[in-house]
Amino acid sequence: MGFGGISPWSLLIILVIILLLFGTKRLRNMGGDLGGAFKSFKKSMKDEEETVAAAKQEAEKVTHEVADDVGHVIDAEVKQKDTTQS
């Protein structure tokens, strides 16, 4: 038994039929196109991961800057203007 109940001989016959229908040149071109699609997909995934990492790093930088400002006390005095006149 092969894949899903298909014998190895049946798979070989299917492969020969596909080669006869499409030819080796067209199959090679389709393989190259498929490989190019995989390359561009992997590149876009890598670019996306780099973008997310950069955004995360920038968010951490801003968070640390805000955290540095927390805890500072500003001492001030409020005076009221005297409006009562005799």
C-alpha cells in the first residue's frame, strides 16, 4: 500500500501521464515559478518579522523614557490673591 491506498505503480503511471500531458519543459517552468513564489513568500515573512521587531523595540524605548519621568516630584506653592479691600 502506498499513499492513501494508492500503490506505487499507480503513482508511477500518474506521473508518466502528467509528463506526457504537460511535457518536461512546462513542468520545469512551473517548478521554477513555484520556487520563486516560495522565495518571495519567505522574504515577505522575514520583512514582516523585522518590521514587528523594530516596532516592538521602538515601543520599549518610549516606555522606558516615560518610566524614567515617573517618580519625579515637583514642589510648588499656591498663593491666593487677596481681593478683600477695606
